[in-house]
Amino acid sequence: MLRPTVSFSHRTPMKKYWMILMLAALGSGPAVAAPGDTKVAKWKDDRTAAFLLMFDDGWPSHWQVAIPEMTKRGLIGTFYINPEKGEYKKFEEKWTKEIPQTGMVLANHTMTHKGVTDLENAEYEVGGCAEYIRKVTAKPKPELLSYGQPGVGEGKWNITKEQLDELLRKHHLIDRPPFNDHGAVYHLQTTEQMMALAEKAIGAKGMEYLILHGVERKEPDWGYQDFWALKQDVFFPLLDRLKEKSDKGELWITDHITQHKYEVQREATAVKVLRATREGIELEVKCTANPQWYDGVLTLISEVPDGWKKVTISQGDARTTADVKDGVVKFDALPGVVLLTGR
């Protein structure tokens, strides 16, 4: 970091010399924030860290146990489905009619979970699953989807990494983080072990995740459990503790694609102050990420003039209000011009 240069001679009076040093020290300190100065929060709502719950294989216990319990607590998860797998096909209406209404997010785990024989078959397994999900969710425009590669036996995955990467690009799929050391039951058996991932994310102000398969089913009693079923006396306390962290503003619990989009847009966004007066602040938010795929809101944190207690945030036809706390206001915005008016 550049610092002011101070020169003096033997003729410089000692008192004057110390005054020069003091002024130089003051000049090298951090700049004082000014009204309008704005930064993008690292995570949505300025939460400390992000945490993802991911569920594989479309097991019945997901809609029987996991989703109802998560919905009670206002938590979101990503559910990696196999549309041609037996357990999914038997209860397909649950997944296509009911689950999208809960806010849970469907993701690509290939059509059958059986691997791929060649590139043509991989197009069916990977591309076909993406097409199926987009048809089920019927969004106004195509959106990015999360992809989780299924674990299959040796010799069952017969395309190269480069070929898979090209398929993901073609179908606008985002590869999720790896299963390694993040699998419930397989790697982690207790609530404490799983919460250690959340604490790690908070400590690093980063992102962590947990990958689950089945969840223990008590009612109805089918006489068997889904694959790698996590006990309810581990799963329910985990959800409770994640909810507590969320309520405290320590964790943003979301789905993989929403987290991915926020991170990409955050790194590609700059905020410019167009005008800052006691009456109002005008900002220009610019994002260089492709708006076709990266179109989510970002949380901004703006310094406001002394005396402002509430702020009206205007962007296009949208209006909202937010309270000022410690001289700043936090709000969500899209790329474009944002007007802040204080009172």
C-alpha cells in the first residue's frame, strides 16, 4: 500500500516534525464512508454464510418426511431426481404436481441412475433428464439446473470428463460440489458432525453443503427403509439447528442454483454512485454475467446521510421500504438504476 512520504532536515523544528508525522498517519488510514457508498453483500440478505441441503435419487421418504419437515421450518433443498427410476415413476405425480408447489428445487441426477454406455446414451441420460425437469417446472424461460453425477459401478460410466463438460454446457447444467466427505450416513452419522459443516461455512464466510439419500420413515410403516436412510432423531435436530442459524442471520439456506447464480453475479457486479444528496441517492448497478441465465437479485448495502431513518427503494415500477441501521440500508436489487429516498 502506498503511504505519504515525509521528508525533513536538521533545521525542521521538532514540534513541526511531529505534526507532519501525525498528519501523514491520518492520511494513510482507511477512507471514511460517504453517503451512497455501496457494496454487494457476500451472501443474500447479508447473511454470514450459505448452506445447501441436497437429496439424491427421488426416494419416497423425501416427500413423506424430508419435505414436510423442511417446509415446517421454512427451509429449501435441492432434490436430484431420476425420472426413469422405479421409485420415482411409481410416485411421479407427487414429484410433478405437488413438490414444485412447495418451493423445493428439482435437479438432474440422470434419467435412470444406471450410468452411460456411450455419448449417445449420455445425451439421453443427462440431456433427457434436463428436458424432463424443464417440462415439469414449466418456467416462463429456460433456467440453469443443478447436476449431480450418480454413483455407479466400475465400467458403467463410459464418457470422458471433457464429453460430460460439453453436455453440461449444452444443456445449461451446473455441476454441484462433490460427494466426498459430505454424505449423510456414508461419511457423517451424527447431528454434530453435520453441523460442523455449517460452522465451517460460518467461520469461513463461505458455502458448505450436505448430501442425503433416504430419511427414516415411521409412518406409513412399509417394513423397509429407503437407501442410506438418515434417522429422524438425527435429521430433525439438524433441521432445527439450521433453522436457528438461519434466524440469527448466520446461514442462508438455499438451493444449489440460487447460490451459484448469486455468487457469479456478485463477482460480476459493480455499483456506481450517480448522485448522492441529503434528499436522495441514485445508483447504477452493472453486471457483466449473461442475463439470460444470471438474472437474480443481489443484496446491496448502502451508506445513507445522517438523519435518515427509513428508505424508499425504487427500481423501475418496483417500490419497497427498509429501515436504516447503523447508518446503512440493506436491500435487494437487479441490474439497472436504483433510487434511494430517505425520511
